[in-house]
Amino acid sequence: MTYKILISDKLGQAGLDRLAAMEDVSYDMLTGLSKVELIEKLPAYDALIIRSGTRPDAEIIAAGERLKVIGRAGIGVDNVDIEAATRHGVMVMNTPHANSVATAEQTMALMLAVARHTVPAHNSLAAGEWARSQFVGMELDGKTLGVLGFGYIGRLVARRAQAFGMRVVAYDPYVAEETAVDLNVSLLPLANVLAQSDFITLHAVVTPETTNLINADTLAQMKNGAIIINVARGKLIDEQALAAALQRGKVAAAALDVYQKEPPEGSPLLDLPNVLHTPHLGASTREAQDRVGSEIVEQVVDALRGTAFRNVINQSTIPA
Amino acid sequence: MPLTHDKHLPRILICDPIHAEAIAKLQEHLDVDVQTDLTREELVALLPRYDGLVARRHTVITADLLQHAFRLKIIGVAVPTLDSVDVTAARARDITVVNAPDANTLAVAELTLGLLLAMARRLPWAESSLRQGQWEPRRLTGTGLSGKTLGIVGFGRIGRQVALRAQAFGMKVLVNQPELTPELALEASVEQVDLYALLAAADFVTLHLPLVPETHNLIGAAQLARMMPSAYLINTAQGGLVDEAALLAALDAERLAGAALDVFADADGPTAALVGHPRVIATPGIGAFTEDAAREAAETVAEQVIDFFAITQIDPILPLRIVPAERVFPHELYDQKRVNRLAGRMEREGVLKNPPIVMETDAGYMVLDGATRSTAMQQLGLPHMLVQVFSADTEGLQLKTWYHIIRQMDKAALLRLLGGLPDVRLVESDAATVKEDLFEYGGLCYLQFVDGSVFMVKPLPEVNHLDALNRLTSAYIDVAHTDRTLNDDVVVLQHEYPDMSALVVFPVYTVERVIQVALSGRRLPAGITRFIVPGRILRVNLELEVLRAERPLREKNRWLHERLMAKQTQGEIRYYAEPIYLLDE
């Protein structure tokens, strides 16, 4: 039999090439469909592959008479009604690790850029100034990096930072001591990580506990002149409190790729000179996009064939 | 400037701003003035008062200026290069020049990776887009590093540090470095290729070489044409390495994806077309510009200046010196049992009777005589050591070679023992020519038996001569009774040693060769070299407590100086010009 897959958001070429090479699969990539059009088309398909643009709600999912899998090329699944999917026995899966290397690389890119004032130095030179004495930087070598959230990405960052001669400490109440020891990282209570770190980088998921993890109270526990990097989620930082700490010099500088609200219109952090901003580019490399595409394609087809069920969020839907 | 000065302390002038921690360190040990706004005339006027000068690159130290430096003994420049100092003129005046060649290594390596990542992730453009109120992540998609190839042109100190960091990102590293040995490439997990192969294969190319006539415009139109259109060029080394016009043309024609530059051909500032190019990241020469690098450079130089005076400020009445124990190293093997015995005796007696004789080299103090004593002192954990110091050109210093007399061993057994060693072979030779042959064919030594037969000991090919010689000598020292002699006449020796089996004759070593061996970290066999030193100082009987005390080296040396002065005044130092025989050794 042939499995039919509908791709309703733009998917990278690497994933499409993989699908084209499979004999038991056919696909259609139809982007920009209205909800009505999607409901009309979906009954013919066994699987739906989306990114963040398509929002499969209960009505759409109910229309998918043959639908067995919704594959999200990427991490966030807030655009999918998971409860409805579970009710209809539809598996929802994502690609949690495909972006990790890109995110770790962006973390290091921002850390090095902040340490050396690379972007303002570039802007000043491009504007015709030669003002090198304004850009005395700091080295990473010998400094302490605090990783808040020591999951897959946090570990990739730790390994890279260690190559720069950094000492790495981490806070993560859900990680076993041995995991950290194997990586030559000290797992410490949050207060100790905050007090010891010259650089702090966030790699936690957003939960009620981690929302506004960086707030007036935790900022006060940091070393004077600490530097904060956030390539994870905007909601981890109380932006008002961080802006105040940056203005006082308590925090020397920050590099932010994510914001409470995106785009970050009206954020108090936008006008500060000691903040480096990028518009949510953590996962944005060609390699990561290719990988997201090929991983979701492999996962969806494996699930349709019943050979493997990877990264399924609503596990109760996995056929026995 | 303070009105009074400690007249015992050497005076140091710091004439450029250096890191505060280094100033504090210098002040702990020396009499320091900081005058960083001097005009040239003021500096000329002040310089005659100082024993040491500490500067950065700002003060240019010319031959002219040094004419006024009557007392100056050392110049410390807290930068990696020496281009602000007329080193030849300084040396001619016997002024030592020190600097901090490694201080900027990490700063430059980190900036290189920083620029590489900034380029890959388009940071300046991401930032300006967002600051202009736009939100267009799709247009700013970057490039990953993992699995990509980095080409490093010039694999010195900085290139190596760049390689280590790039490897942590999962990059493959190719290098181009003319004198790189395969072993070194293997050790660094890099692949050595020629320049064109590197340019053709690398996703990122970074330059880490000095600017010399041969490297000027090393990367020109022809080289850029070899690079992939998707590749990036990074230069944090020297401006003149890249032909900027050719680079601009390649960028405009989209034959290169981008460039990140911290250095420019024109030292006064780069051309606007280049730094304003939409695919160029340009920074104004900030490669070495970190506070850490400045501190490191200043501290390195401060330490060297402090050590210099700690050791040499006192005009010694005898060539005795207290030096850091870790700076003392032997040139020959020693017997660990004898070291243990001597260490035990010294511990019980609490004194060092006779100081080891050392020669001062760039790498520290090489022991000429007293390997057992110096090793015993190191074993006792003494931080400092008393030594008698010679230099290679001390008049009357001679190196002779001991020969070994092997006694009470049957000829056949000895031939079996030595012939059975894995890395040598014994060749029967002619007594009349063996000396010349030894020199000519590079034998390790020869054996002369009492029956007149002679065997040359030759190392097998690809065997390290020193290792083979060490194995050979320990083989017979372990089993036979061995004595040392300077005489190579077997007939005469036989009268002295009736139970003698054979004489082992070694090639003559030169002082230079011994230094070479020791500096390479290898050791000669024990008891081959015999240094004849004029004016050997004996029976110093220095309390080990003095060496052990936690006091600065400078204070200990001053104390030593005072003690010797007192002894001299009281007539307690006696000098014998005659060579002597001792009957109780």
C-alpha cells in the first residue's frame, strides 16, 4: 500500500528528497491552505507534516478520517490541539534534537560576540570610525559558565565552552549527578551557580517553575558584572527586572535571541546599549532546517509503517 | 615621585600604562616609579637613574635613548612583540630585554572563533535588522559549523588554539604550515595539506602567520579563485596577508560568501568599500584587546623583571647563588639509591656542605657536577637551591671524558652480555684506527680488552644513540665492578687494576653537545662527563632551613651576600690556587 502525506508548511529540500526516494509513500506539499481547504483535503491523507504556520485544531483533526500522525518539523507543538489528537488516536510528534547543535552554536556565537563587543566594533568601523580603545574585551578562558537547564543543548554548550578553557557549572534538578560528572561539569544549587558564574546561559524549557527564572531576586544573587545569554525561551526572563539590572551595571551585558513577546515591540531591553539582539535565530541554520525536515519525514514514515515510534508526545496513541 | 628611595632596591621606571596588578607585584619587590606621561626629553633626563624600564609599545626604545641608560640592566615590554625596542642596541649595552610573546594567543584565538561564528550566524545584520524594528528570521538563516571544514593557514601558537576550539564544534581541521611534522599534525588531529588544496576544501579559511616578504598578499586573486563560492575568509593575523582589492572583487562577484577582518593592509584604517560591504564583518584591530591579555602580558613581564633582580642584583663576591629549585636540571643519569642515601643524610645533618656546580642556560641551570646532590635537594622539597654558577665562556672551564674500567669479568661473558643488547652490535676493530673510526662512523664507544683486542660498539639503524648508550652502560654497571679513569692506556691501567677485564672508551663530548642533550630533555649516562671547574667552592655548610624558609628569593640572596661579606671580612674564606689531592673521598 501507499501512504499519503500532506505537507502544509514549507519543508526543507532534504526532507522532500527523502520522501521522493521512498516507494511506499506519496506526498503533496500544499502551503498557504485556508482552514476550509485543509478540512476539505485532509481526509485523503494518512499523515500531516507541519511547521509553526498550520494550526490543526479539533475540527481539522476530526476531518482527518485516515489521519494517524501529525508531525511537527521543529520543537514547539503549541499550534496543535494535542487533546483532540489524542481523542482521535492521532499521534503527535516533533523533532526535539534536530535544532540542538544550531542552538548551541548560536549560544557560543553570542557569548563570544558579547565578550569582544564584536557587533558594536563592526558598526563603529563600518561607520568610518577607528575606535579600538573603546572595545577592550574579555576572554572566555578561565571564566566560569553557568548553565541553567542541563539537557541536551546545555551539554553541547558545555563541551564547546570547555574547549575555550571555561569552567562549567550547571543547575538542573532533573539531571543525575553522574551525567554531569562524566562531562566534567559541577551540578550545583541555583544560588551557587548564580553566585559563581561570569556568564550565565539558559537552556531550560518553559514550565511554571522556570517562568521568569531570571527575575529581580535571582539577578541579585549573581556576580556583579555577570553576562546573560538566552537562546532558549523568552518567558524564562522577567524583562523589566533584567533591564533594570543592565542599567545599574549589576549585569554587564546580555545577548538575547528570544523574548517574552515576539517580535519584541516595546520591550524595555531594546534600547539598551549593552544588549546584543537577534530575532530568534537559534535554530536557524540551513543544516538544522535540513535535519528537522529529514528527521520528521523519517519519524512520520516509520510510525505509518509501524516500525518505530520516536518522539511521540501523546504516547497513549501509539498502537500496541 | 616619592622623595626617598630604599637604596638597596633596584629602581624601576614604568613609562607606559600597564595593568595595576602587575604594578603592585613589582612594588612588592622593587622600588617602582610610574610616569606614563613623560615627553621624550623628560624620559631621557630620568632614565639614567633607573636599573629597569617597563613599557608597552607606546614608548619606542631606540639606541639613542639607551645612550642615556647608564644603569639600565633590563627592559621589559608588556606586549607580545619586540618591534618597539632596538634589541641589538640593548644587547650591545648588556641590557636584557624581556617581553610576553604568548600573552595575546588566547585573545586572538577567541576573536577568530568569535568572528567565524558571527559570520556564520550573520550577527551584525541580525542585530541591525531587529533594531530597525524588523522581524525576519527567515531572511537571516545562518550556516552551521558542525561537520564543516576549517582551513588554518599558519599552524603556530594561535593556529593550534583555534584548531582545538574548532574541533569542539565538530569541525574538521586542515592546516598548511611548511615545517609541520607529521607527528605534530597527528597529535593535533589535523591534516596537513598544501595551500591550494586547503583553499579548495575549506568552508572557512583563517590566517595565522606573520607578515614577511614571502607572505605579503599571500591570499590574492589566484588564491581566492580556488576557494568555494560558499566559503568564508577570516583574517585576525596581519593586514598585508590579503590583497584587499582582490578580496573586494571576489566578494562583489559573489565568488566568496563573506569575509571577517580584524586587520587591514593600511594600518591607519581600512577602505570604506571593504568595511561597508554587506558580506564583510570588520573590527578595528581588537584581536589582542582583552583585559586578560593585558594583565597576562604585564604580569609575565613583571615576574621576569623581579626574577632578574632577585638573582643578579647582588654583585657577588663569589659565584654562589640561591635559585628556584625547579629551574635546576641534570645532564646525566643519577643513581636513585645514592640520591635517597644523600637525601637522608642531608635531612639528618640539616646542611648542604658543597653546592652543586651549574651552568646558566636559557632554560635554567644545568648541573655540571652534583646531579645526586641537586636531585636529593629537589626530593627534599626545598623550593630554592644553592648553586655555584658558571657560564659557558667561564675561563678555565673544561670538559673531559671519563672512561670506564670494567673489572673482574670474563671477556667472553662481557662480550655475550653487551653483544646481546637489542639495539647495538659489536664489531671487532683495529686498535690502531679505532679512535678515528669511532669519530668517523659514529660509534657509541669501543671496548679494549687486556689481550689487545678491540670492539667497536655501533648502534643499530634508527636507534636513538643516547638511549642505546644508556642501556649499554647500565648493563655492565649492574653486573660488574666499574671504575672511572681519564687514562686510555690499557697497559698502564693494568698495573693499577690487575683484575681489569676491559676499558670502555667514549667519544669526547663538547660543552655545547652536553647542553644540547640536556635541553632536549635527555640525559647522558652517569659518570662519562667530567667538568673541570676553576675555583670550586667547598664547605659552604649552608643550613637547609635557609633554603626551606618561605621568604622571597631576593631576600635569601641578600642574606647570602651579607653572610659571604662577613666571612670575607673575618678572613674565613680561603683560596687555594693549587690543584689538590684529597685522600678521604
